[in-house]
Amino acid sequence: MSCWETVQAYAFRSIGFGENLLPKSDFTLCQQVTLIGSGLIWNIYFGVLALALGFFLAVGVALAKSSPRALVRKPAEWFVFVFRGSPLFIQFFLAYETLQLLPKAGVNVLGITVETAWTTRAWAGALFVLFLNTSAYAAEIFHGALKSIPKGDLEAAEAFGITGWQKFRRIQWPTMLRLGWPSYTNEAIFLFHATTLVFFSGFPAFRQMGDALYYANYFADKTFNPFVPYPIVAVYFICLTLIVTVIFAAVNRRLNRHLPSNVRSRIRLRPQFIR
Amino acid sequence: MFAACADPKTIEGLTWLSCYLTSGKHLDFYWSFVTVLLLLAVTAPAALAMGFLGASAARSRLLPVSIMGKGYAAVVRGVPDIVFFLFFVIALDQGIEYLKSLAVCADHTWPWQGLEFRVCPEAKVPLGASSAFWHKAYGFGLAVFTFAIVFGAFAANVLYGAMNAVPKAQLETAEAYGMSHGQVFRRILVPQMWVYALPGLSNLWMILIKATPLLFLLGVKDIVYYARELGGSKTQAYEYPHPDWRLWYFLGLLVFYLIFTKVSELVLARLSARLNRGQATAGGEALRKAGS
């Protein structure tokens, strides 16, 4: 099988298209690069969707956490504490076991039977956990950003008669985003790294459709040679990290465009890896 | 454990529960919490040492050494840690066995042959005949080493930043007094950097706590392994039959980690307050302004 044929057979294997059987013997470098790259689709799927959905929940939780009302603030504080204080790995297991307990036949809601089997599958269950997890981490970032908005800005807004929703929309929201963005970039990168945990934590890979690390692990198990597949994953992830950094840096430039160049917040990679 | 537990099928209620929770397997489960604490106790200093080496190397004036130090931190930070956990355990195991095979085996063929890794039986680590304890200890040792390498890179980054945060004037003054580079490093830089490193290191400690369930992936029988094993539904063939209780076991683990991180947070906050108290230097003032 030539390399191009391999690419045709396995490029979309992780989402169920192409050759059904994984290679069993005579592993070529081309096969490993293609299949691991195909698995990367799942990492991107989990990362992008969890980030996109989690952003809104995170802003909501951050606002709730800064609320003066205890009834609103306490649940937000607990949400952030539980998801930031425990390992993501355990959260995956716990979510999987909980979803397993849903009745197999489906739940009856107002006469309509709602299927529940899909919730235990990785694409839904793991995405849900990642969504909640990244929301909690990002909420903490945005909460910190909200707290560090200069007092003078808020007082100036009130002096101009800008209050309530207007004040949030025009003053707090843009400043919060600008201040929180460098940390949020890191959060995005670590979220992408965290997606590799999905298929090692209870969620089964349905019909051997797994993520990049799942296939790398498959090859390492079969060939007893870790020196090829894992570095391939590493290279893929370094590229992914670079792309995420470039996109977030572009947003960061836009958020900072009104400031003189010496006070802009720069994006710095900081070591906060495992959740 | 108790006399009443001799025949678990006949007892009920609280007695059953107390017997169940003290069965042999459960005692192993409780010991595995000790394993996690032991891992933390061994890994934290080891990672700190690795980080210190990495940070010192990155500061070196010899270009290759400095590149090595910086490269170490950069590569580990760019790649998901779990890749390293899966990679290093096999790579280290094979590397050790290959080196040993060079010393003890008669034929020195390249061990990666086709689909297997083959060295002569004498080069196996630990030897096939050695006791289960050595197999466990070897697995645990590999895990500790892997954790130390990965977290050493993060620690190197923190310590490198802390070393740069020590006021330059201090180092220049020391040089003006005629101290050599080594003396400046030992007497001025290292004693002063800890207060700058503490916020980063305490963050790292929190991350390290949350990384411990990954031991499960390294093949160590840790708390996750036992929670899955004990929680799975047990039929009448077992001494203590029960339905699928994995949810409760994992809930227990979650609570364990939440309490652990909370306690660490409190202790670290006190430590930080203690270190910062009365720091009238420019560095202490900067720390106070930074709010840590």
C-alpha cells in the first residue's frame, strides 16, 4: 500500500470513514502519521466545542461569583471549587459512572421517550465534562480580571451616568476580556492538552474511533516501540499549540488596539498543565 | 478482621457494612492512599531538584548547557503531560534493559526486532524470578522518575523566573565584593529566590496533587485502580455481593481530592504570609504590591 493509499484509507478513520480494520502488522511511518493525525480530529472537536460553549458559562459564573448576593455567589463558588479542586481524570470517571446509571431504555419526559444511551458515548459525555471543567477554570480567570478592573474606570463611568447593563457592556466587559485574555489563552492550550485524557478515563473508544493519543498508544502497544508514535503526537500537539497561540494572539491584538504599545498585555505561556 | 465477619452472608445492616469496609481488599485500597501520599512526598523534592538543575543549566553561560536547560522546559511544556507519562515509562524501561543487556548478555543484537523488544532473560529488570515486591517497587520507581522529569520542567520554569526576579543590584554588589560566580550563586541568589518562587511552586504543588490519579495509567495499583476494582458489581459468588457501586467510590475519591487541595491551599497561604511578613526589601515590597 502506497502512502497516498494509506492516507485515503485512514485519514478519516477516527470519525468512521475509510478502512474499518486498523493495521495489524508491517506498521509504516506513513500509517502512524496518518492515523494519529486522524485522531487529532477528536482533540480539535473536544477542544473547540468545549471552549466555545464554555466561554459563555464561564462569563456567567464569573459574574455570579462577583455578585454581592450570597444566594447567587455561593453556588458559583462551589462550582469553581469542585471543578478546579479535583482531578479532571476523576471527573471523567465520575461522569461516566453517573451517566451509566441513567435507565437504558430511555427516560419518559411528558410522554416522549428520551434516549439516554448516547450520553455515555465520548462525543457527548466527555464533551460535557470538558465544557464544565473549562468553564470553571475560565470563570476563575475572568473573576480575577473583573476584580482587577481599575477602580477609576468604574467611577468615571458612574460620573458619566453610565450604570447597570450599560456599564457592564461598555466598561467592564471589554476590560475584563482584555485583562483576562493572556491567562485565557493558556487555559485554551491546556484544555487542548487535557482532551487527550478522554479515552483513557472510562469513556470507551467506539469501534476503535479514538483521539491522537489513543492511536499512538495502540501503535506503541503493538510495536513495543514508543520512540515513533509518541513523538508524532508531540509534534502534532506542538503545531496545535502554535495555531491556538496565533489565533488568540490576533484576538489579543484586537482587544488591546486602543492602548499604547508599551502597556499592552502580552500572552505568556505559563506552566499550569494538569487538571 | 472482626470475629463477626467470619460468615458475611449471614450478617446485615451496619455490621455488614463495617465488615465490608474492612475486608482485605479494602485495606489494600486504604493503603493505596498511602501510595499516593508517598508518591507526592518523594516526587515533590525530586521534581524540585530536577527543576533546580534545569534552571541552573538555563542560566549557564555555556551555550550548549543553557540551550539544554531551556529546551528541557520548553519541550515538556508544549506537549500534553499524559504523552510523557505513557512514553517515559516504556522508554525508560526499555532503555534500562538495553543498557543492562550490553553488560550481561552474550549476543548484542539490536533489541527492537520487528514487533517486539527482545533482550536476553538475564537483562530483564527486575529479573523474572524476583519477588512481587520488587516488581511493584520498580513500577513505582519508574512512575516517580517520570513525574520528576515532567514536573521538574515546570519547576525549572518557575525557579528560572525566580532567579531572574532577584534584584540585579544584589548580584552586582556581591561581584563588586570580589565573589566568584559560584559564590554569588550560592550565597546571594539561591537564598533569596525562594520567596519569589513560592507562588509558582505552590501552584505546581496543586497541579501535582491533581496529577496523581495518572499513576493508574502507569500501571501502579493506585486509588483509581481499586475504586474501579472494588466498585464493580459483585455477584453472589463473592463474599460481599453488591450492585455497581463505582459511582460512590469515585465520589469518595473526589471528596478526598477536594479536601486535600483545600488543606494544601490553607497551609500554603499561611506559609506565603509567613515568608512575606516583614520583608522590607524592594523585593518584599514588590511582592506585597503583586498581592501574593
